[in-house]
Amino acid sequence: MSLDRYRSAIVTGASRGIGAAIVRQLCTSGIDVFAIARSADDLTALAGETGCQPFALDISRRDAVMSALPGLNADILVNNASALAHSSAAWDAAPDEIDALMEVNIKGALNCLAATVPGMKARGQGHIVNLGSMAGAWTLPGMPVYAMTKAAIHNLSHTLRLDLHGSGVRVSEIAPGRVETGAHLALLDDPEEGRRRFYEGFDSLQPDDVAEAVMFVLGAPQRMDVSYMEIVPTDQSYGGSQFHRRAP
């Protein structure tokens, strides 16, 4: 497994959690990483730790993305950024949360593709890694709009492979189950209740586990495209509907 064919990477949603873990592992492997997020302070801290190049950027804005990213000539794009939302039934989803999920999870990913894929095609090499979710393929209660956006990413990943056929550009989708990033705390109004409900007593995936999966698909031989990888906690059932809770 080698990343020698790649020189640079763009990682969105890089300021914390899975994104920051991916940045750390890519930097350790000698890749020049452009870390994208809206939080300039968090990115500055990550840059001091890893040596990545921070870009404070709202990826939902096509003009800003097209001004900043095409000139980077990135060999790797990791579409990781994702908005958060409260748990609800579909008809109770708040309009502002619907907008945020659509703008970041779908529009943001498309904007980043528009800024990077033409260069990859012209060079005959590149790798797009889309961070999906188990929720995009399986029915899970309480997060209908988030799941819809991740289902769209799943479909987009398939479509990209057709559109990029013969170009030498690979496309991988990684769909994790529950990862202990703190994102689940946004599902409930009380973060401490969210921690008890989703994390305490559960042996969840960690951000580094997802980053390791990203490194695996990137390091596979050029002839091999890991098109879809679902990674789940050992204690989370097939489809994610049940999670065995161990004693705290």
C-alpha cells in the first residue's frame, strides 16, 4: 500500500472529528494537505499541529470554492464536511436545518467536485473519497433529512464512476456506522443526555478508524478501486438498527 502517486489532498470538514483525523494521517504520510472548514481558529490550531495548509471556506458558496480550490491541483479530494441537525420525524424537520444539510452535504460536495475533477481528468489521475453514512443505505429513525443527503452521496458516488470511466480517476465511498465524534450530541437539546444515549457503554468507532479506512482506499494499487466500504462497530448490528450496550 503506497500513496507515492499522490502529492496533495483537499479535506473538507477538516477542523475536528473525522476530518481532522484524516488530515493528521495524510500529513504523516507526506501528503500536502489543504484543510477546509469554516472555523479559522480550529484550522489554525490543526495547522500548527500537523503542518497542513488551512483554508477557512464555506463550501456551500460556489464562487468562493471556485476561486480557492482549482489552483491547488489536488490529487485527492475527501468530501467529508457535513452539517448537523436535531433528531426529528421528517415532517418536523426545521427549515433552517434542512437548508444547512442540503447546502453543505450535497451542494458543498458538488462545488468541490466542480473545482477539482477537471484538473484530475486532465492529469489522468486522482482519487475522490466521499464520506457517506450507514444512514444513507439503511433505514434509521430520527435523522430523515441527514439520511436523505447521505443517500444522495451514495448515488453520486456511483454516478461519478460512470462519468469518470476510463479517466484514471478513482472514486471511493466510505460509509461508517456510529463514530464517537460528538456529532450525535446535536441530535438532542441536552448534550449530556445525548452523550448518555449514544456513547456511554457503547464501543463506537473512533475518528482514527475512519481515517485508517481512507488511507486504505487511497493506498490500494491503481488497478484497484475500493468503490464502497461500510465500516461499523463490532457491536452494531447489520443495518445499524441495534447496538449492544456494554456495562459503563
